[in-house]
Amino acid sequence: MKKDKILFWTTTIIIFIMEGIIPALTSQTELAKQGISHMQYPAYFGNALVVFKVIGALTVIIPQAPKFAKEWAYTGFGFVFIFASISHYAVGGFGFQAILPLIFLGILVISYRLYHKLYQKEYAVSAAY
């Protein structure tokens, strides 16, 4: 159980840093704007994406967040990683940039599975009341 908690928090913190903190700190840099442009997305898409990433990252990391919100956040990040991989492949071909989002998808899946494993009993007890 302790191993599961350590792995859960490690994977969840990785997602929080990569999808919450880093986008919040770097979204308005010239490099980030060029990246959005390179992917052929409109400029406003990058801003909206950052807002939702930060909200999702906070939802995943805060233990008291409602279960339904956590489910939406995990689902949203799953879509983000899958479509990031597809976008990188479509623009730049097969390479590290197309694989990296899938690595983070794997980390997200581990976090999600352990979230359910660790907290299913807690939610089953609270749902009984």
C-alpha cells in the first residue's frame, strides 16, 4: 500500500509539473507561441489550452477535489496527450516529439489506476451515507 501511494504521488506530481506548472510559466514565451504556430493552431488555442491544463492539474493534485472533476481532468489529459502525439506526427513525422506525449500518457494511466486503487474504498464508504 505504501509503495502504491509513493508511485501514485510521484506520477501525479509529474503530471502536475508538466501540465500545470510548466505551461503556466512558459505559455507566453516566444518559443511557446512559435510552437503553437508551427503546429498550425490559432494563437488563442494555446491560451485556452494552458487555462484548462492548469485547472486540470490543480484538480488532479488536490485530494479534496470532487471525484467527477478528477475523472474529467484525467480524461482531458488523456485527450491532450493522444492529440499532441497525432499533431506532432502530422507536422513533423515519426520521432521523439510524437512519442513523448505517449510516454506521459503512460504516466497518466499509472496515476489514474492508482488513484482508483487507493481511493475506491474511501468513495464507497462516503457514497453509502
